[in-house]
Amino acid sequence: MSPDLAATIISGVGVLISVLATIAIVSFRVGGASTRLTRMENDMSHMATKDQLSDVKADIAEIKGMFRLTLKEGQ
């Protein structure tokens, strides 16, 4: 086997390994992003609406109005 042929084979194997590793990394990242997007789309139906949150805001304001912070006297 000539040195040029050995160098070509080694370079070809290196390029092939690099391409396969790149494909594996890209597919892993795309799969993760797809999973996150699917999970987020499914969670959208479980989130509260603005109307529901405005009711909660009014309730919290009413509860906060029941309490008053004052300094203790006589110490």
C-alpha cells in the first residue's frame, strides 16, 4: 500500500466520522427542541387566562386590604 493511498483512506475515514458525529449532534438538538415545543403546546391549554388572573388579582388586593403594618408601641 502506497503512502498516498493510506493517507487518502485515513482522511476519508476521518471525514466520514466527522459527518456522522455532526448528524448525531444535529438530530439530538432537533429532537430536544421538538420535544420542548410539543410540551409547551400541550401546556398552553392548562394555563390561566387573563380573565381568571384578574379575578385572582382582585382577591389578593382584598386580602392585602385586611392587614395593616404598624409599629409596636410601648417598648
